[in-house]
Amino acid sequence: MNNILITSIGRRVSLANYFKKELTSIFPDAKVYGSDMNPKLSAACRVADGSFTMPKASNKDYIAILFKKCTDLSIRLIIPTIDPSLLPLSQNKEKLAQNGITVVVPDEDFVAKCRDKRMIHDFFESKGVNVAEEYCKNTFQLPLYIKPYDGSSSIDNFVIKNKDELTEYHYENKKLMFLEYLDHDLYDEFTCDLYYTKKGDLRCAVPRQRLYVRAGEVNKGITKKNELVPYIKKQLGHLEGIRGCLTVQFFMHKETKDIYGIEVNPRFGGGYPLTHSAGANYVKWILQEYLLGEELTGYFDDWKEDLLMLRYDGEVLVHGYKG
């Protein structure tokens, strides 16, 4: 069977439906499974063809449990969706591959860089991409942006405009980075969905302007074919050891068009449904490459510009639920 698994599927109902549609168009009897710490209370697990419980990726038995589940359910392909699972999956992808299970994840060293924003700054600079200046905690310029080097979901992010806003917590927390502040009045913020083939070649880049963000995830966004597209093709056109969907955040100056790299998440981002709806079908490409063994060639640019996404909370209703 050519079943697939989306790990930590949580609320990713759209992603589950995209994979179900594309998978059954190729293999009518194949199933899309979802895993979560509490599948009964996961909307996407309810939408998937099947689901099961998985512990946190930090659990020492995570890979062993995952391997058994994939073997029992004839799962051939794993799509990770959250940062904590990426490193253990990347570290064990060869072991899984030896048993016919493919994980769509970049090489271990790149995944490790993405988990440390200091290292991803070095990566950007090695590719000729500007980054916000990092200050020492005793010499900095205001206004200031503070965030943890291993953070996510905008937790512990601060904009400091006056020195009296700084507390002992900011100074003593060794995870917090003091950074040059890129003012939203001067810069537009974009999340770019990039697709890389098995060979590490960029196949598509779709910038999504972040109009409104909720809990670190885009809530209102619009696709733009702007200066970012040729810039990404030039600076990031080939990345060794990178594969699948890469979600990269950039700031671009509204007037000068200067571009700054902010962070990289080597997985599907929460705003991917906008890219997919615009016509960049990364889900289909993954299935073509990893289940059908097809080689993808050429660059794809036939997606819709100025497609606006306005997200809202929907419902998945489960009748007869007793806990």
C-alpha cells in the first residue's frame, strides 16, 4: 500500500484534505493517516482516513513507536509538520528508508541550523542574504527586537522602544537575542513557500505577504509576484541536502526593496493553503517524486498573484463522543 502519514496533524484540516485528494487520484485505495498526542480532539485526525496517538518527539521511544505504526499500517511516506519532530526524523531517515519508509525532510545539519536562529543567520549570510544585526546585551540601539534563538509561535518576542522596558528577564535569559528592529511601517513581511526537488533544485517560490498574524501563524495573507521571486531564484536556487517544502520568512523595505532573511522552517507552514489554492501544488509534487519516482524538472511560475486569504475558525463535529 502507498499510505502516507502526516505527523502532529492537529488543526491542519486543509493539508489533510489536499493529500487525500491527490493521493487517491493516483492510488484509489491508499489512505492518509494523521498522528497527534490526542487524536480524539484533533480536527485533522477526524478528517484523515485514520489516526493514532504519538508521544512528543522528545520521547526516547518516539522513533520506535513511529516505525511500528508505519509498518503495521503500510505507511510509505511521512510528512512532518512541526519543528520539534524534524531533527529526530532527519537523524533516523536512513534507518526508516531501509524499511521502505521515506521522510520528506532535509539533511540533519540543515534542520539543526533551522532550530537555531543564530545559525540560520549565518546560513543567510553565506548565501548573500542580509539579516538583522545582532547586538550584544550591553551595547545595542533602540528600538530593539528580542526573540529566543530557538523560539516558535511568537513566544517570548518583544519590541523594545524605551530602555526602561527592559527587565532582568531580558538580560539574564541566555536564549534571548537582541536584534535590530525592522519596523513594520517601513518593511513588508513575507512568508515564502519554496519547493525543492530531491536534487535540491528550487522548483517554485510563492511569496505570501503577511497582513495579519495570530499566534505566529498567518491569518490574513495575499500572494505577490514581486522582487522576492527573482531574488530567491538567484540566492537560493540550489540548496544541497534540501528537499520538499521550505517556509522562509523575509522582510522587504517598502521603498528601497532591500531584503532581509528572518528565519527558515523546513516543513509545510500554516499558511500553505494559500499557496496551494494559488495553483502551486506542492502536495502533488511530493507524491510524484516520492511515491511515483518521477523526476521533476524546470521551474514553475504559473500561480495566481493577488490571491487574498482570510482565515476563520471552522468546525469538525463528532457525534456520540464520550471521551
